[in-house]
Amino acid sequence: MKINEYLKKHKNAVVVGCVILAAILLVVNSIIAHNVMSSSDDSINKISATNPRYKEIMENGAGALNQDANSMAENTTSNSTPEKKVETTAPASTAAASTKSSTGATDSTGSKSSIPYATAIKPDYPADYNEQWNLGYLIAIDKPDTTYRCAKITLSDEDRDLLERLCMGEFGSGGFIGASLIAQAVKDAMSFDGYASVADVIRECHYTGSTSIGTNNECRQAVRYIFDDNHDAVQHRIMYMYNPYMVQSTFHESQNFILSYAGIRFFDRWGY
């Protein structure tokens, strides 16, 4: 009885105290999470891995890769990603054409094709960051999958608008590179898992980023680069991502970790 009377009498003070305590716990949890993540992966937010020409790429798309061609690797001669040999016994999966849009998976000739699954292959040689940058990847990673190859996806106007807004809602704070990572994850889902539209990816892959807050020029440029120019943010398939500062996920951490950018962790699944 006395407790109830005390709470009624000091209700405001109790509420303020609870809010302060919750804030302290949130800060402590963030610090602990940051320390754990930093100690377990020293490649997080590695600025040196970012393509030094990403601003040119953002502004000029694939055309920027032809500027200063002498800086390109000897095995690259154009702004197109070269063919990558793929060895796999897995059946291929392609994005089925939608009856309401022109979305579909095609090869470089525009024909329907089977795109092999990109498995998590760890190279037995040091990663060449310059080689990855020269091929148009926005972030160089230490374990690139040189067999990675994604389908060319043609977006309908409806899908393009939805994807641009999704990139903003999911990772707008990550700028052009963050939006490109989201766009690649969507393209990989459509290419490897057969989703016919961006709406299907959002629903089936449980994307939660708001699509009602609009978009910006960086997100539009990211969608153009990843889909229209058919380039990728990283040389590896990415299927999952999450923010460890907002939620803990044993599922994500059980998958094949690829990279972390601006605190968001990206993964491929093991196997196919």
C-alpha cells in the first residue's frame, strides 16, 4: 500500500528515472556491441577499402571506369565487367519475368540465361584491392569471390521507383555506397532466388526499411550503377544484412560474413 502511494506521489520522478536508466542501458549496450564487433573484425568501416574513385563513379556511372584507362588493370579493357569463370554443379536459378513488368534475368546478349550460383570461395592469395576497384567494385574486400557473377536485371518504372525508396529507407545514411550495397542485395536476390519484382524481394526477404520517406540523388545513382550499368558494390554475393547496434541476430552471424560498412553487416549464405 505504501509503495502504491509513493508511486502516485512521485510518479513523474519515477518516470524520469526509468527513462534515464533505459538511456544508460542503451548506451552501455551500444558501447559493448561496438567493442565486441571491433575486436572480432578489424575490417569494419575500413576507409582504405573504399574505391578512391567512387565519387566519379557516382556522378558518371560506368563511364567513369573508362576515364584514365591507363590506370586500369591489364586484364580490363572496357567499362564492362569481364566474364568470370564459374565452376559449379548446382542448378542455376534465374529471375522469372513478371506479368506486370519487364523485369527479368538476361545475359550480356539480352537472352534468358542460367546464372550459376556464386559460392563462398576463399582465395589462397592476398586480395588485390586495385584489381577490384578497377573492375568497378565500390569496396574492396579481403575475401572476394572471383567466380561471382550476377544476372542483368531490367527494372520496370514501378520497380525502379520502389527500389530507390527502399535504398533510402534501408541505408540512406550510407550514401551512394550504402545504397549500392542494398541495391546489390536486391539484385542478387532476384538473380539467384528468382524473385520477379522488387516488391517480391521486400516481402519474401523481410525488408523493413521505410519506402514512404522518398529518396535522394545518391540512391537513384546507386540503382542506376547496380542495375542499369550492371556493376556491383562488392565482388561477392550478398543475401542478408542487419544492424548489430539495433538488434542481435544469431542467424545472421551464422552466415558467411562478407563486410561491414558504416556499422551494417552484410552476409552471403553458405553453399548455394
